[in-house]
Amino acid sequence: MGFEIEKLLRPHLVNLQPYSSARDEYSGTEGIFLDANENAFGSPTMEKYNRYPDPYQWELKANIASEKNLKKEQIFLGNGSDEAIDLLIRAFCEPGKDAILICPPTYGMYEVSAHINDVEVVKVPLTAEFHLNELAIESAMSEKTKLLFICNPNNPSGNSFSDKRIKHLIEKFPGIVVVDEAYIDFSENKSYLEFLGAYPNLVVLQTFSKAWGFAALRCGLAFASDAIISVLNKIKPPYNVNLLTQRIVNEAILEPEKKKRMVRAILEEREILKKALQDLEIVEKVYPSDANFLLVKVKEARQAYEFLVSKNVIVRDRSKVMLCEGCLRITVGTGSENKILINKLKEFARSLEIA
Ligand SMILES: *Cc1c(COP(=O)(O)O)cnc(C)c1O
């Protein structure tokens, strides 16, 4: 298809000279470091944090690379995958001129990031059954739609899209297709990482915020060709992933068993929660989920949401979102949390009958 990254990149970035940090110019570990204006005496805490961290997180990337069977140069780490979303838009979309293409209902940050950057958002809604509207997407593609975001499994609908449609879109799209796999660990489907070699215009996003249980650490990943990753590296803030995050994530990926056990437990609870919800009279539909949440259509959704909040049970109100009318998005909690949720929903149902 003749993919040329220079043609997609915003013109002023082609020859951009990136910030060269002190740690870029000399990266040895031994020596007397008087080059970065750090505090040579240490930190006021027991642990020392006085030295800037590795700007490219090479040790962590080496471990991720061997686990995923990729090269270190195909990995970008960000302050959450939200940072990767923002950097992709800033790299490829000229403000006031270019656009991104999204398929609502989907993750809100694509649109917010685009708007912050004064980049237009072309929306092609999913079908009523939450499938990609392939033909409509194809007719909405143009020279100015530089990025197509496909959230797979999708947030908030919870389903995965057809492989055939996604691949067809990657082949047809004139720009870069971003497949956001924030929830891939909860799905039986395979990651798109294996297609990076086949598709030079593919970016895969993953995150440590969901299955790995590290939302507070802020660490997300983008995987792509060396060429796309080097663009992100060029425009990122130099020390975007802090030392503690690099260290803790690194420890965790060397011991993946704990995470696998948590994912299995979440999947078991998801099925238990789904059945319990389906037994409630106020629940009209529980949508199929490949993620760690359920989209649930309930009677009087907004009132149910407010009732739950008043009982200190917080779910996500999606009842006014296109194609999710009347729905709540409920994250799978622990067994006891889910039981409390079910009991509070029963209480809400009784309060409706009395009223
Ligand atoms: C939660 C989520 C993310 C994760 O963002 P982080 O910044 O890595 O915490 C990304 N994409 C989708 C679709 C999500 O739901």
C-alpha cells in the first residue's frame, strides 16, 4: 500500500530537533554526574530519588519486548495510554485542518484529546448492535482523517469487533489505525500485536491500568513500527514515566502469575454478576462483555444511578450516551462488592414499587 510516514507526519515535525536530555548524551551508570543539576546529596526520604530516570525506560522495555516477542524499538511507554493518544494526535493531526475518526459510543479521551489539540472529530456511530459500520467508515475516510481509533474490546459496550472488519479497515484507511486494547486481557480474542509486521499503519495501545491493577502508577503502552515509535519518542516529554512506576511495573511483569490469577477471578465474578443482574426485574438487558465491566440496561437508569450513589455504590451512568440509552456501566468488583450492588439494586426496585 506504500505507507510513508513522512507524508502523514505534521510537516514541521519531519525535521524537528528534539530536546536532548543530559541522560541522552551520557547514559552510563558509573561516574560523577554533574550534568543534570540534580541534588548530589540525595533526597529527604530514606529512598533516594535524586537522579532523573531513564527517559526511554530501556530495562522495562527489554522485558516487555521479550514477553511480547517484539523489539524494544517497537514499544513506547507513556504516562498512561492517554499520553500515547494525545501524542499520536499531536504527531499526525494538523490543528484546524486534519481530523480523527471515531466510532461512538467509545472511549471519551479520543474526542477530548482531539478537541484540546483543535483537531476535528469525525464520528461514525456503531450499529445498534455495536458493530463497526464498515461502509459508513469507508465513506467518511479522506485525506484529512489521519487517525482511526478502534477500541477493541470497546468501552462502554464491552464487545469485540469482527476481525475481518478491523483488518479490512486497516487495509483501506489512508492514515494510521489505532487499536486500543485496554481490555484485551479479559477477552478470549488475540491481540493485534501479531499483525504489526503485516500493517505498517497499525498502532496497538495497551495499559497497566486495568488487568494489571496499576491505575495509580500511570503506565500505558503503544506498539507500532520503529518509525512510528521514534516519532512518539521525539515529541514526548523527556522523563514521562517516573522511576517508581518503571521499577514497580518491571517487578510485576517478571511475575505474571498473580496478574493471571486476578484476571481469572474477575472473569468468574463477571459471570456471577451477570447472572445475578439478569435475575433482577428492573434489568432489561445485560450486554455480552469481553471486558471487566458490564453494560446493563435498567428501568429508570438515572434514578437507579442516583440511588446507588446515595448508598455509596458508584457506577458509571451512560444513560444519556448515544446507543446506550438507559444503560449503566458497571465495573466487576470483588464478590462481596458485587453482592452489595445487587442488594442495593433490589432496594431501588422496591422503592420504585412503593412510589
Ligand atoms: C481505561 C482505558 C484506557 C487506559 O488509560 P490509561 O491512561 O492507561 O489509564 C485506555 N483506553 C481505554 C479504552 C480505556 O477504557
